[in-house]
Amino acid sequence: MGKLCDIMRLLPTYILSVLLLVTCLPDGLPGQITDYRDDFHSLEHWKHYKFPNVDRATQYEITVMGKDTVLKTSSDNSASLLLLRKTFEVDSFPVLEWKWKVENIYEKGDEITKAGDDYALRIYVNFKYDPSKASLWERTKYSVARSVFGKYPPHSALSYIWANTEHEKRILPNPFQEKAQMVITREGESGVGEWHTERVNILADYREAFGAKPPDIASLAIMNDSDGTGESSVSYLDYILLEPAE
């Protein structure tokens, strides 16, 4: 136990939080994604991950809305996420687009505190750690993480959020994860209950958030969580896509 504690002290907060919450990349080789688009006819490309330290899981289901099928997410003092089973090359497919709607935001939601770090919907882009491009100290830390947990954690992450409150800055650090940055795409109650289409450039946002070029390989995750605030929400995704730069 003492040896394990010594090992854990070597790991930065970001690695520990990601490993314990497991916002992980899929195993295996990068997926050969060409103009990837998911209209949510099924969840065959996604894995529902339930956190071992959270009692209640968010519900993700395909439902019919009008003539379309959409992803419905329902959170009630709960947290879990959907992980895309494929990875993609960031340089080849830097444009991320999705259409979403939230029925409500969280009254206790607060983007800068751990207790308020809940969102009716957020889209993660998790970037794969590459040991060949890491410093000696970074390789040491990630090797320790792999020896303890069986796999490398992501190198870093962007999460595109519908913020519960309004902010002067567009990009905020995640209160749990020092190498995760949150990009505000919608905020507050304006537009709640309506459909909105978002289109972002992952490369540009990563450079703005971290001041560097992102790792080559990434994957996506979808999350609606309310285990911190204890509230509930329902939100929807009509589609999500990746494509080359214009």
C-alpha cells in the first residue's frame, strides 16, 4: 500500500482524475474516419461508461422526434458518459459539428468549482498520449500510470459545454483536470428548449486553449452529468460529425 501511495504521488491531478473517472480513448489503431457523421439511428458506435464511484448513471437512449431519430440524455443526480469506439486523426478531421438542445440548465451549476462542474450536455475531445513525443519526465509519469491502471490516460482534453452561467472568457480550465480546458459554445438560459447547430475547429481551439499543436490522435465522448449539483436535466443530440477543414 505504501508503494502504491508513493506511485500515486508522482501522478499529476489531471492523470488521476481522468483515470479514476475514465474518460479514456478506445484501444487499438486509429479509426479510418472519412466525413464521419452519426445521426443516432443506434448507439452501435458508442460505449456507455458508468463510473464506479457514482451510484446513479445517466440514461442515454435513441428516441424519435418528428421524422428523425435523436440521442436523448436524461440525468437525475447522476453521471456517466458515451465513448466513441473509434479514434480519428486531428489534422485530417479538425472540424467538429453537432446539433443539440437542452431542456434546462443547472441552477447550482458553476463552471469554476468542483461542486458545480455539471452540464446538461458537453462534448469531449480526448487527445491520445504519444510517448515518442513526450519528455523524459512525462514518459516516467505516464509509464507509472500505465503500470498501475493498465493503460495510458489521455494526454489532454477539450470539452465543449453549454455553460450554466455567463462568462467573460470563452475558454475556462476544468476545476478537476489541469490539462482539460472547457470551451463555452452556449451559456445561460438563452436558447434553452431550442435546437442549435455548433461548428468548431478543434485545431484552432486547442492552440488557443493550450498554446500548442494538439496530439495527432483523438476521440469523442458525450456526457450529461448532475452528480455534483444533485439536479436533473434532459438534453438531445440530433447529429454529430467530423470532417476536413474547409
